[in-house]
Amino acid sequence: MRSIKKYGLTYLKGMAMGAADIVPGVSGGSIALIAGIYQTLLDSINSFNLENLSLLKKLEVKKFYKAVNGSFLLSLLLGILTSVFALSKVITYLMSEHPIPLWSFFCGLILVSAFMILRDIKRWHLGVVLAVLLGTVLAFWVTNLPPTASPDAKWFVFVAGAIAICAMILPGISGSFILLILGKYETILQAVSEKDIFTLALFASGCVVGILSFSRLVAFLLRKFHSTTIGLLSGFMLGSVNELWPWKIVTAWRTSSSGEQKPFLTENLWPTEYAEQVGNDPLILNALLAFLFGIGLVLGIERLATKLQKS
């Protein structure tokens, strides 16, 4: 019963990661860090090494499953896939019809999480401070990069998967946003909707190669320079708020494959500027309530996790 509760909770965390990864600007890595499974996730990914893979050659499937923390990864993956396939239309609808409360919610979620993670750093020094500043500046710079035209060749779907998955496991830097920058966000979303198995398999192959390589680097940095690396990851989350800012004006549009006009470039505005330039209600009260809900959700999850650990 205890293991069912444990992996049921992991499944829900996976759903949260999947829902976050659908939104360009929100990182599944941030959710993993918030949910307290980031290190476990890295360790589990890194357990796919030659020694453990050799167990498969010997057909020792049970030993392999245990060695790679299979129950954890399977629960998490099922949760992520559930969100991707079940919530993609809901998230897309909210982004289109209720963007200000949605982005405000994620702003609250990410900001409070970044400060809570920084609070856990036991030993502050100049390197940690510089890491926080560097992470913030880097994330701010990445989120200001304009989307670009990309090759239509299938091999680039593989490359995009390898690059995007690196961002997906980095808190603060969204894999979906990287796909948007690479010009492949709509391609992958369309492949999910149409169940284009070949494109999804190609993308997944790139993800596997990217995550097995990059996770080892992050795990090494956390092991050798824990406080500095946590500072860097927290900085990524703080800098990503630039992309999550609720009040934006579209400065350029693009035509999707279905012929629809979709935002291409945006510029952040203050609520008063948004009302003047866009002509819409900035919904400040709605934004504030959504922002506070994001903060309250993280604080509630932390309190629940503390109770579970004590019990």
C-alpha cells in the first residue's frame, strides 16, 4: 500500500511536469525541482549505463528494472504522457482564451519555488551569488531569442529533440520554448494531435540521446559544486519569469501550417501600457489571484511533503 501511494504521487508529479512542458516558457525541470524529485530523476536517468544495459543482454530484466529505478521512471513517464495527450488541448485553450491568469499562475509558482530552493542553500559564498546572477541573465537572454526558420528535413526533428530535452531537465528553461525558437514546436504538437508515430519516434530518439548525455553533466555539477549549481538552477527559474510575464503585445505574427495567424514575436508591457496599447482589460485582480494561487499551491505541496516525510 505504501509503494502504491509513493508511485501514485510520482505519477501526479509526472502529470505536473507534462503539463508544464506543454507550455512554452515553463520547464518540467522546474516542477521536478519543486516536487523534490530532481536528484532522483537525474540519478535514475544516469543509471542507464553499460553495466546496467548489459543486464538486458543477459535477459535479467528484473535486475535491470530495479537497477534503473524502473518503478519511479515508469510512474513519472506515465504521468508526463497522460498530461501531454490529455491536457494539450486544455493548456492550448487556456493560453489562447485566458493567457493573463495562466501566465500569472506560473509566475507565482516559479518565483516562490526559486526563492524556496535558494533558502535551502546552507553555505553562501561569492560563487553562489555569481551563479544566481549568471543563471538569471542566461535565462533572460534565452527567453528573448526570436523564433527562427528551421530545416524541414526529418533529421532536424531528431536534433530538436536532443536540444529541447536538455532544456526540459533544466529548471527555468522551457523545452517547449526551445522548440519554438527552433521552429519545431508546432510540428511536434501537430504530430501528437495526429498521432504521427514516425515523427514522434524520431523526436523521442533525439530526446533519449540528449537526456542521457546532458543529465550526466548536471549530476556531476550537483555532486561536485552543489550550492553553486543550485544557485545557477534557481537563477534560471528567476530569469524565466521574463517569458512568463502575463501582459504582452504581439509585435509580429506567423502563419501556421493550418493557415492560422499565430504570435511570432512579443514584447512585455506594464498592465497600464497593456490597457492602452492592446485595448483589453489587464485583469489585474484575476492576475493577482492566479499569482497567489501559484504561490499557495507550492507552499501547500511543501507542507504536505514535509508531513509525509515525518510520517
